[in-house]
Amino acid sequence: MGVLLGVAAAGARGADAISQAPPETLEAGYRQMYNLQFAEAHQTFQDWQRSHSDDPLAAASDAAQYLFAEFDRMHILQSEFFTHDQHFLTDHKLAPDPLVKQHFQAALTASRGMATRQPGTRAEFAALLCDGLESDYTALIEKRYAAAFLQMKSGRSRAEKLLAANPSYYDAWIAVGVENYMLSVKPAPVRWLLRLSGGETDRALGIEKLRLTAEKGHFLAPFARLLLAVAALRDHHADQARALLTGLCHEFPRNPLYALELARLSGPLGHPQNASAQGSRP
């Protein structure tokens, strides 16, 4: 338990740049996004793009804002979605918004175009972020898992190349962590097929890299800590999940997800109470 409690504390310190960011910076936009202030985040990212027209990370960040807004509208960011496998097989009650998808895809295209024209570490990170965002949209909203798997592998491959030259680019480790952890929780026969197809399914490695992003990452540290909380809930480590969610709740008080999940930890061994009845959400 001490390791993840340490991550929660270190992650809170590492997120200072996000939580205390001055206005009109990418950091401020991410703070707004994690606080579910999506219109404000969009404006912040747009303002940054206007004053930094060659920065591909601005458009990639705006794509993240569109994705998280859609996740929130469709309740996909509820950690119960990840801790109960049957939710992956259940259709969402809300349909994807085609206009959001259009804006999301346009932001990805703009970011990738700028990354091609402006090579460098920041451009490489923007490109792998685009791969990860597109994979998440494809899997969690459209439920096209085969296509999402290919996009996930592309993002991980980009991350490995970036990290080979820049191992301290800690946000990039999340691509390695997400693939290994999320694929590791699949049934054994599925994991075997995924490995045959080039997927990575090492759970311990996935957790290790998520911890690295949570502790030392910049833009994605809060998201990595949410995923670590999901992992703790899956493993019935209520105290670990509580420590991580409490830190997120304090940093992003406008986001009710963290407080909601903390309340659900009142069930035995950290299981959400009445899990089968949680299809209706506030």
C-alpha cells in the first residue's frame, strides 16, 4: 500500500504545474479539462494555438478536450466502467455526438499535420498523444476494438522511440502503461492472441509505467492517477484507491467523479455498492 500512497502524494506535487497554472497556457487548459470545464479548456487551447501557431500539442490537447467531454457526457469515465468487464459489452444509452466526432477528428488531423511539418520531441509526443486519443475514441465510444488495438500499438511504438532518446519525457510512458495494463486484464486466451498480434500484456510493467507518469508526468499525471485508482479498485485495494481519488478530488473539485467513487468505496473491500444497478447515473 505504501507504494501507491507515495504515488498519490508525489503525483499531487507533480501536478502543481497543472493545478496552479497561469491563465492562457496549455497547463491551464488541462486543469480546466480535468475539472470538466470543457468550453473553457477549448478556449484556452484555441488561444494558445493562435499565439503558438506551429505547436502541434495545442491541437492535440483540444482533441483531448473533445474526447473527455464526450466521455463525461456518456459517463464513460466512471471507474465502474473499467472495474466491471460486463460494461464493455453493454451498449451506451447515449449515442456518440457526430459533431463532436467531426471536431475531434479535425483537431487530430491539424495536430498531425503540424507535427509532420515541425519535427522534434514535442511533435513526436503530440503524434503519440493523437494515436492514444484516437484509440480511446475508437474502443470506448465506437467499440471497434480491433481498430483501436492497432492505434494503441502505434502510440506505444511512437512512445518507445521517443523515450529511447528522451527517457525523462514522463508523459509518454502512459502509452506503454495503458497498453500493458488494459490488455493484461483480458482473459488468458485473448491475451495470447493479442501477444501474437504484437500487443504487450505485462500487467506489472503497465502499473510501473502508469506510476511513473503519475509521479513525474506533466499534462497526463492526473489521468495516470485515475487509471491507478481503477487498478486498485480492480484488485480490491480500497485504501490505495481512496488515497488516489482523495488527491484528485482536492485538486479538481469541479469534477464529481472522484467524490462519487470515494462514496462508492463504502462497500465491502472497496466494491461499488449495488454495482448491477449503476446503469442509471447522476
